[in-house]
Amino acid sequence: MNRLTTSGAGYDLARFPEDPRDPFRAWDAADEYLLRRLEGTDESEPVDLSGAVVVVGDRWGALSTVLAGHRPVQITDSYLAQRATLANLDRNGVDAHAVRLLSARDTPPDRIDVLLVRVPKSLALLEDQLHRLAPGVHAGTVVIGTGMAKEIHTSTLKLFERIIGPTRTSLAVKKARLVFCTPDPALARTPSPWPYRYDLPEGVGPVSGRTVTNHAGIFCAERLDIGTRFFLGHLPARSGPDRVVDLGCGNGVVGLSAALANPEATVTFIDESYQAVASAEETFRANTGPDAKADFVVGDGPAQLPPASVDLVLNNPPFHSHQATTDATARNMFHGARAALRQGGELWVVGNRHLGYHTQLRRIFGNCITVAGDPKFVVLRAVKR
Ligand SMILES: C[S@@+](CC[C@H](N)C(=O)[O-])C[C@H]1O[C@@H](n2cnc3c(N)ncnc32)[C@H](O)[C@@H]1O
């Protein structure tokens, strides 16, 4: 946990799940820059926050916590960001109802007076969100984006220009930039181009040629990931009424493959992204009959599953840019999978060879074999004994 100090107050903030070994703070220079701009600077008046304030893409709830007194609506695609926000509000003695939490799948407010956008890593998610928010924006809406300079590209500004109105950026401060956008009510409203659907290639087992649905911002939304492709070629052949989990399901192609290969299985699709779980559900429904059994869960890994309830977990763990985050998420997923598996149940993992997941799996499960490998990827199997 770290303390964020604004001119008015101090806030104790942490990421979620809180991990004392996590070297990263729950906010960065882009959040600080935006908060300073809202308070007003030597060159600018404070922003009037008395109307409907919407905060989009707040990574760990820092912005929402500081702005809680203005009863903002927070919109995010991330379940972990929502949990971080609730934990940070609680940590600072703020009532959870001070911030209205909406997911990227929910209908945004129909009137927005101040729109604050933490520019997401995915341009596609920004595009989809701006399209969905635009009807609530009016000529007087104050629209300010924020991000680290390396996250804000010409393409980012063009999206604001095309969907909301004329856009300019601030000078960089501590490698962060603000985006100022003036709504143009005369701009024609166009629908979001998302979701995107594509057909899988041949040679990937039961899902060959199937159509997958991808909502904006999900992992590998425009083509099949090469690691996933390798996994699809080496999934276990099983039969009977298995309980299978597609852990970190993305568009659900791995779980769909398991369901098509074993129609008696019940597959639970889990992801922390609302857009991913919606994609997985649409992919599954479009490719299976009415008798196919599946659950769709937005959550933090397998944490919500009853212990010892699952026969098979299939997992392509997330690979973030911060190595420490990557390791922690994969490790948490492996621990959670072990708890959810019944005795004799199996966890199958695909990963980049260099990530060394076999070492972690051996530590957590006491065993791990390599089922398949190529120069880049390995498929690993660990059994709960
Ligand atoms: C490498 S992608 C794999 C997606 C899909 N299974 C595939 O192979 O195409 C990892 C997925 O894990 C999800 N994820 C990341 N952290 C998570 C968490 N704590 N709980 C559940 N899912 C998570 C991401 O949103 C992403 O969809």
C-alpha cells in the first residue's frame, strides 16, 4: 500500500489483489497529472465537478477514490479494477455507494458533464468506449483524457477527433500527457465497429473453421494467437461428464474446443475482462447446440469456484509487460486451479518456453510433465495428487 497526496488530502491505495511484494503503485504520473488539472493550475481554472462525472478506465480505482465526493460513475472492463476500487474506497473510509461501478458492457449514463478517460492500452477498447459514450456527451461536456506519453499516439488522438470532436494534447509532465477534447455535436454518430468476428483456420482440431466473436479490447481480438493455436493442437482427449474450466478464457476458443471434443462436459469460462466473458459466451452459443452445458464467470481466476469441484483446468496465462505482474497472476492462477481441482484432476497450461512455468507448477503441484513443445511454446500438465 502507498499514499497518494493531493493538495486537499492523502489516500492509502493498493492494487488488487493486494500483494506486499508488488513493487507497483495503484496510480501513476498520468493519474496525478489529471487530478492536478481538475484542481486547477496557475494557467487553468478548476474543472466544475458539480454535474455528472464519468471516469473511464481507472486502472486501480485511484481516480474514483479521490473523486468519490463528486459521486462519479466508473466504467471499466476489468473486474480487478472494480475490486481495487471497492477496496481503496473502504481503505479510505468512503462508502462503496459513493462510486457507481459500471462495466464496459453496461449502458453508459445518458448525460455526461465531465468525462475523464484513462487511455487504455487497447486502442480498440478506446474506440468502442468512445462510440458508446458519445451519445451522453453534449457541447458543454468537459472531456479530458490522460495517459503516459508512450500510451498516447496520433491514432489515439484521431479516435477522440473522429468520435467526440477537436482534440489537442498537453505538454508532457513526468512522462504523462493530458488529452483535451472539445465535443462537436454536429459530428455524425456512427456505431462501434465492434465486436469483430473471424473464422478460425483449418488444422486446429474441433474448432477448425468455426467463427469466434471478439469484443473490443480482448486478448488477440483480430486473429488466433500462436500460443493458443499450439494449445488447441495438444488439448487432452477426454470423455464423460467432466467439469472443465477455461481459465482466462478470452474469446473462449479453448473451452469451446473442449466442449466440442466432449459433448458431455460442462465448461466454465472465467476471465477478469467483461468483454472477454461476453465474447466467450457468444462464441460458445454460436457454435454449440441447445444441450451444451456452460457457465460464464467474470472473476479473479478460479477464486469463486468451490474447492475440489473441477476435473480439468485449461489455461493460457496472461503475459503482461511488467514481468512481476505476469508471474504473480500466473502463480495465483496455478494456486487457484489446484484448490479448485478434485484429487486426480489436471491443470494443462500453455506458455512461452522461457517463462519457466514448469518450475512453478512443480513447486505448487509436486509434479509437472511437458506434453508437447516447439522452439517457442510448451504445453504442461500438472496433476493434483
Ligand atoms: C493470454 S490470454 C488467453 C486468452 C485465451 N484463453 C486464449 O488462449 O486465446 C489471458 C487471459 O487471462 C485473462 N486474465 C488476466 N488476469 C486474470 C485474472 N486474474 N482472472 C481471470 N482472468 C484473467 C485476460 O483477460 C486474458 O483474457
